[in-house]
Amino acid sequence: MDPEEYVEEVLAVVERIPAGRAMSYGAIADYLADRSGRSSARLVGSIMAKHGGSVPWHRVVAANGRVVPGHEGEALARHVAEATPLRNGRVDLSRAAWWPDER
């Protein structure tokens, strides 16, 4: 999978995350690893920073549930509106984590 295809795959996964649920950067990288040959949470983060504005970016969080730095207010407001489980200002991934069904 070439770099442009990987960007499209990351964005496609993010588009599928249902309201009220979330995935970590690492979970997205892990999900795509077999098909892409890549497994980098940092790369997923870079892709989201550059290309994530057109997808529900707030549903992608750090492994500890921290929302996007610099956009915390908006991200948390979106999570509240979607009834995403939160704990101490972070997404509670023990209750909100989502994994795509196989295609």
C-alpha cells in the first residue's frame, strides 16, 4: 500500500467510528498493519493532523483517552453531544473503544 492509499485507509476507518465511540491512534495503526505493512500511531496522528478535518477527528484519541491537543474544548463538547463515555476529561476507552468489523 503506497502512502496515499494509507492516508485514505486511515480516513476511511475514522469515518466508520460510530458516534459515542472512539479509537486510539495506535488501534487504527494496528487495525491497518496487516494490509499496509505499517504500524505507527505517530503516523496516524500525522495523517489526522494534516487530513483529518473532513472526518470525525474527535473520535480518535490517545491510548489514555486524551483528546486532540489544542482542540480539547471542541472535542470534549462533541463527545458530550454524542454521549461518549468520559472520565476525568478524557474518553473512557474501557467503555467507548470501537474496533471495525472485518470487511
